[in-house]
Amino acid sequence: MKKLIFVFVCLSLVIPCQAETTRVVLQTNFGDIAIELFPADSPITVANFLEYVNSDFYDELIFHRVIEGFMIQGGGFDVDLYYQTPGDPIINESNNGLSNLRGTIAMARTAEPNSATSQFFINHVDNNNLDYNSPNDVGYCVFGQVTSGMNVVDAIAQVPTGDATSPNMGLMHDVPLSPVIIYNVVKTITVDDDGPSDFNSIQEAIDDPNTLDGDTIEVHPGIYYEHINFHGKAITVTCLDPNDENTVRTTIIDAGGADHVVRFQNGEDNSSALKGFTVRNGEKGIYCSQADPVIYGCIIKDNADDGVWGYLATPSITHCQINANLGSGIYDCDGVISNCIVTGNSEKGIAQCGGEVSNCTIGWNKSDGFYLDDVSASATLSGCIVVNNDGYGVKLLSGDVILLYNDIWGNSNSSYNVAIPSDANDIHSNPCFAIDGYWNGGDWVEGDYHLKSEIGRWYPYFCGSDLNDDGTVDLLDFSEFAGWWMATGDNIPADLNGDCIVDILDLGIFADNFLSPEFTGIWVQDDVTSPCIDAADPCVPTGDEPYPNGNIVNQGAYGTTAEASKSPSGQTGYCTQDIAGDLNEDCKIDFNDFAIMASSWLEGEFAEPNFAEEWVARYNGPGDDSDRAYAIVIDNADNVYVTGYSVGNVGGDDYSTIKYDPTDGNELWVVRYDGPLGSTDHAQAVAVDSSGNVYVTGNSAGAGTYFDYATVKYDPNGSELWVARYNGPDNQSDTAMAIAVDSSGGVYVTGCSKNADKIYDYVTIKYDAANGNELWVARYNGPGNGHDIAKAVAIDSFGGVYVTGYSKGSGTGDDYATIKYDPANGNELWVARYNGPGNGSDKAYAIAIDGSGNIYVTGSSANSSDDYATIKYNADGNELWVARYDGPGNGADYAHAIAIDNSNNVYVTGYCQAVGGDDDYATIKYDPNGNELWASAYNGPGEDSDQAYAVIADSFGNVYVTGSSKGIGGNYDYATIKYDADDGNEIDAARYNGPGDGSDNACAMAIDSASDIYVTGYGIGSGTGSDYTTIKYSPFASGCAYEVIGDINGDCKVDFKDLVVMTEHWLECNLDPPETCWD
């Protein structure tokens, strides 16, 4: 059956006109996807698509539907899943003979054949079932083909997906869990002087009204006898490959001796770029007046004046060769100039440039190498080689120049015209180029400025083999080569290996390259090493320099590039970060580490205690009476926040929220909230956002409104920012039970609120985090029209809101009731109810969501007695499984908490009736399919009631449970248990009996980024009533009896858990550079 590629549209039929552009590039956060369009086959569809491209419609939209082995679809929704209103639909051109093969692009549509608008899809595999078959089975119109970037398509197709809710379109399927963003779509316009293309002239392509900002003009090799002007357009004009020098040398803009070759004079900035051309035979090569373009990879030569000239201009000039111009190489350009070769110009090399000049080779110019006479200018010359210029190396008349790690040597008037600063770090040595450039009478003969090295120098054959400089080694070059046969001396063009004689060795090099384009190069070794290797600024990253590079960049034009000469000093790799399992600390995981582990196999033991108490923080409120903490949360900096209620000075209970320093438990601040009645205010829940703002909710006595929801926001310093109160429709009792915050500035509170019949309903409220404004209220009254009590709320990765609790059914008693709400407007998307086999009371208390968007709820459910009942739903609310647990005493069993680990295993805890009739902690592990893997009970030393209320799974394979457990004296103590997540075996238990030797009740637990555990609740103090009691435990503090090498996971023993960690990182290496990993 054919899968439909759906879109949402408004129907009408108006077809825009568009240019015949045939190539576009989708620039995404996964990489670029180049597409060839087929206007001859699908003219209406291509015109429609380009209309959206030209209007920037696709910018910052996403691929919103991804199905591996099918297709990836985009062009309709933004990153927040808001549907973007498109233009009019178009006629379906699917009967064009094109098939939906892998890599083709086609239009998405609804079931209506002529409904396509903006959305498109790229076929991940051959989908012939989407092709046109008949007038009754019209298929989907193919209108283009991916020409490069299918690896990007493959990567996108493999991203994890799930269900998500669009704020204006509702539930969606197969949505990437992390956005796949289309940054923009740019047209590629082709120019070829003698072949099929969009244009035959570069200037015609620039001037075309359909060439818009963001587009690329791609120029094929040839000689273009014209001079061009960007006219302010933010476009890129490039050769086919600006990084291939052969292509650059054969893609030529020749002004024919009239005017400047290229003009930037209309305020162009760095979104206007010229890349990879030979720019020759103009007045000035490139003219920049009050413009700041990008000039990259160009050869600028043989112009009647300056190579690049500027006025109030800061162009970026990088990786260019600027030589044999009758003026200066670069004049009055204040932008970045880097990795340029500026040689053989008839005036200065670089003049009046007040920006940063780095890693340039500046030589054999007929005046100064670098010249500055501008009182307002401040230039930096770093990592440059400035040699053999006819004036000074550096001439400073006014302004300022900072010299950093240059080689300034052999200049006719000396290195500088001013005193050298006492801390100058330039060198003054022959740079030992592979081949020096030279003046042959009035003609400049270019050299090869790679630095000689005994370890390795890049040898591009073009420097010798292509003797006539036409980009190809052919018979014309052989004729010139033969004319130099057996000649001796320095700087002979045909001396291809640089040994000062043209002989059979050079003929071998020439023959290897005959009839081939240049730049195939090889690495060669010299008998000397340039002093400019490893001599530039040591603070500059080495970039693409090959190994070994000494961790210091080379001077000159090839510094930081892949053609930098290698360093004979060798190179020691350094570790970028530790790897778990690197036992010998060589920054890689290999057999040496395995051997160390094997030598310690099964060694190690715990010291006492393994589960160590780091600190205890107690809080006795100003009323010196009952203070009870119910909730705890950790922020991104591991600060600890606890809330509950505390008796105030005048006797009423107040919200009391405390921030603790995680290191020592010091109280950083305490804030109290006393509601308008000055009476009972009980905080129940706390949340924190990514900025460290704190949100507290609960119930607060109102003036004439009984109890209201009261939600308070504090900044990270404890200052109250706002209070939002909610009074239900009949001034009855309203109690907030849970709170959550999303990443988009939403605060969600849920609980129960009495309606006009004095019956509780679920009430869930969304507030604006910025100001506390109420955005929506959603009430839920179950089918039994009885009490409905919401207990927990959770937010998924797409902002979906889930609430669970219990709700009166129609003849079923209380049922689990789990609801999903649309975060945008509070609309109820689905309700999932569960009535257990006993048709009695079923009460959900906790909710969790896994990384795939599945929802888990747990609580107690009637059968012959109450059992644990844990349910897994998918994001659509479909019940996937139910797992019930009846404890060994076959009595009342109550689950109160749930947690999910990184593998989507499920942990549930609470308390179950034991065989003797007392309650014990009971913790269950289920696999993702609901199969019970283990069940562990804890019976405290009092052999009496033990009730667990919180559970956490850490990333080291441990599970923690806390609650209240009767001690030998008959009072409750905190009891926090650490289990092995693999088998449920108890690793350790930490008990706490407060100073009053009374009841201590743990209510909540949290974990920080270091897997430290925090437990809070309340316990009897010494003459202070019950106090907040918050404890930090370190899971491994002083936990090992002795150190054993090979204990990777820190559990004090060397076993299969450590081996698993090592194998996860097997053959990883974090040495920089990577080449040092496996020397």
C-alpha cells in the first residue's frame, strides 16, 4: 500500500513565474545537501519550489518527519513545530516519467492529488510505489535529484524519532527528537563561457533580478573577458573548487586592460564573497571602496596598479597569491589578511593596512615588504615571512604595528626603519623556501614557498611541471622542458626536484604528470630544515598542519594549512580529556590497559561505610515548632533546594524554601511565604529552571477563598519575583500537588480543586515563567462525577504535558487517570484510564517519561488486596503493558515512586505487606517490555513498618531508595538503600536517627551531576519539634578498603562491570594530534 506524504494546505491555484535555476543547496545542521532541479520535466513544481526559496520561506524550518528506509520530509514546520502557512497549491506533475528513486526530491501533499504547496521529501530508498501509475493513482511528483550530500540524508534518516505535538496542528508522528534544521536554501547559478549553463557571463548572472542575497554563482573554467561589479548583492561568486589551484588558475577574469577587474563599492560585507579566480589584466585587480567582502583563494596578478586596493574597507583576504602587479600587492585594506603570498609586485608588498596580517609570505617586492603611515592605524604582523624586499622589511612612519614571531630577513634597507622593541621575538634567517621567486629582467618568475624540511615538505608538481602555467602538463611544457635539458644553476624552471640540474630525475617527474592537471603533489625530504618551522606564535592553534608539527604553527603562507612542512623536532601528543578505562594513563584504550585489568581481576573490597554521609542540614523555623520538608530539587550547578512548611512567629504554617551549598550543606538562603490570611500555607513541590530560578507550589489559605493554589517564583538569590494564586470556581478548597517547568518558559502546576458540587476535579494550570501570568487552566472531571485527585505532572522533550492521579469511574471506584495536554492551549489530547482486576480502588501516585517519549505511571490497584500496578503508555496514550506485583504477604502493597534508567528499565518502589504482616520496602525492576527482572525487600532493624517513598537510578548501575523505617527503639528513621541495578542485591544501607531520638521521615530524594544523593524530610529535634532534615550521601566516599587499579566504575572491585566500561571505549584515543595515537 502506498504511504501518503501528508501536508496541510489551503487550496487555490496560482502558479508563480521563476527563473530556470537548476541547482540549490539545503544548508542544514547536519551538513549541506546539493540538489539538481529538473525544470524541463517539472516546470510548475520547480518554479513553485524556487518561489519559496527566493522568499526565504524555508529558512530555519525543519525536517519534521523522518522515517529511515523511506524518506525525510521538511518545509512546513519550524523548530517549535509551528505549522507555517504556505502559498497556493499546484498541479501535480507526477506523470513526467521520473521515478521516486533514492536521492530524488519530490513534493509532499495530502490525499488530494493537486494539493502540494511548500513541503517536500527526499527519498531515502527507492520508493517506486510513490510513482505515477494511472489517473486514479497519481503518485508524487519528482522534481530533482541530490547530487552531493546523500551522506547527510543518511545521517538525518537515522536520527531517533517519536511523537510530538504541534501547537497549531496537534499530534505528529516520526518527529526527530532533536531538531534537524534547514538553516537556509540557496540557489546555485551556473556560468560557463562556452558550455550549457544558466549564463555565459559572470556579470549577467550577478545582474539577473532572480539572483538574490544568499545565492551562489558557480563559474566553470574559462577566460571571462569582463570586469564585474557585485552591486551590493550578498552573494558568493566562486569557481568550481576554490581549494584546487589548478581550477583557480584556469578560471580567469580578464579585464582586457580596461577598468578594475572586480569592484566592491556598494557597502558589501562578509556575505559577499569572491572565491577561487585568477584576477588579471585590469587597472586594479580588486577595488574595495567602503566595502568589507571576503576574498578567498584568488590569484591576483599582472594588473596595472595594486592587486587589491581599498578605501575605508576591511575585506577579509585569505589564501590568495598576489604577485606581479605594477602597484602594491595589497593597499589600504584594514581587514584580516592571512595565508597570502604577496611577491614580485612593483611597489610595496602590503601597504597602509591597519588590521591583522598573519601567516603571509611577503617577498621580492620592489619597495618595502610591509608599510604603514597612518597615525590612526594599529596593525599586527604575526607569523609572517618578510624577505628580500627592495626596501625595508617593515617600515613604520606613523601609527602602530605589533610584531609577533615573524621572520624578517634579507631586505635591502634592513629589517626595520625604527628601533626594534626590546621584547621583539622576530627571527632574522634565510627561510629556506623550496624555490625562491626571482626577477628575470622586468618579469617576475614565481617560486615555491613551502619550507624545506628534513622530515617532509609538500611538493606541488605545478611549481615545475606546468612550465607554461596553463594548468595542464602537455607537449607545450615538454618543448619548454627540452630547452632546459642539462642546464645547471639556481632557480631553473625545469629543475623539478630542485637539485640545480635538469636531468633524468626531472624528466621522471615530468613524465609522471604528463597530460594531467597539476596539484597532485607528494611529500619530499630535504637536507636542511627551515628555521621558520615551529616558529610562529605558540598561542596560535596549528590548525590543519600535518603530523608531526611540534604543536607550534609554522611561519609563512602555509602555516596552519595541510601543506605546512613537517617538524623534525618530533611531536608529543597531549591528552585532550580522560577516557574511562585508560589504566596506564597513555590516553588510549588498548591491550596494555586490558592486561592491567586482568592482573587485578576480581580484586578489591569495600571499606565501611561504602555509602557515606557527607553532611546533615537541619532547619528549625522561627516558630520553634513543626517544620516539615516534602520536596527537593538540584539545579545545574548542583545547588540543593528544599521546600515544605514551617511554623512562623505568629503560629501559622508558612512555605519555607531553603537553598544549600552542595559542598558543605551551608544554608545559602531561606525564603518564607505567608499567604494573605496569615494562616496555613503548605508547600508541596519545588522545581528549578536552567537559569537557577526556583518555583514552589502548594496550598495556601485565602481571604474568603478557603485554600488556593499558591505558586511562587524566586530568583537564584532567593528574591521573590512573583506569586500566582488560583481560586477554583466556587471558593472551595484547591490544593496543588506537583510542579514542572519546561525549556520554553512554561510552568505547570497540577492538583485538585473542588467544583460547585464540592467535588474535587483535576486542575492543571500553565503559567508564564517570566511574569506568572496564567496562560490556561484545564479541569478534568472523571466519568463517575466523584473526586478526581491529580498527584504528579511531567513534561516530555517536546513540551507535552502529562498528569496522573486517580479519578472516580462509573461503577469502577477510583481508577488511574493519566491525561496528556497540549502545552500551547491546555487542550486535552487524550485520557488513559485503568481499572484494575478488583474493580475497586486504583490510585496512581507517580509518573515518569523515557527518552523515547513513553509514559510510565505507578501506584496501588485493587485485586483481592491492593497490589503495585505499573503501566506503560506510548505517546498516543495506548497502553503497552501492565505489570502487577503482589508482595509475599499477599496483603496491601502500595507503590509510590518510579524511575527510568538510560536503558529504559523501570524501577518502582513503595511498601508491601510481608509474611508477618508488617510493611517492608519493596523495589521492583522491570525491563522495557514490562518483564519483572528482580524484586528486593528491605526490613529494618525494628522488624516493623518500613515505607519507601522515593527511588533514583544513577548512571553507574546503582539504584537508591529512601523512606521511613522503624528502628530498634520503635521510632521511624530515614533509611536509604543502595542496590545493584543488575541483580537487585543490596550494596549498602544508610540510616539516620535525628538528635531528638524520635521519628524521622524521609519524603524525597535527588541526585546531582556527580551521582551524590540528597534526601530530605523531617525529624524530631532536640526540643525543637520536627525540623527539616536534609542529608547528602556520597555513594563512593571512603568506600574502598584499598585502591585497586582496574576499578573503572569506582565500586571497589574489578569485575565485568569494569570490563564493560573498557569495551565501550575500546581503541578510543584522545591524543592531540590524532596521528600520535598509534605511533
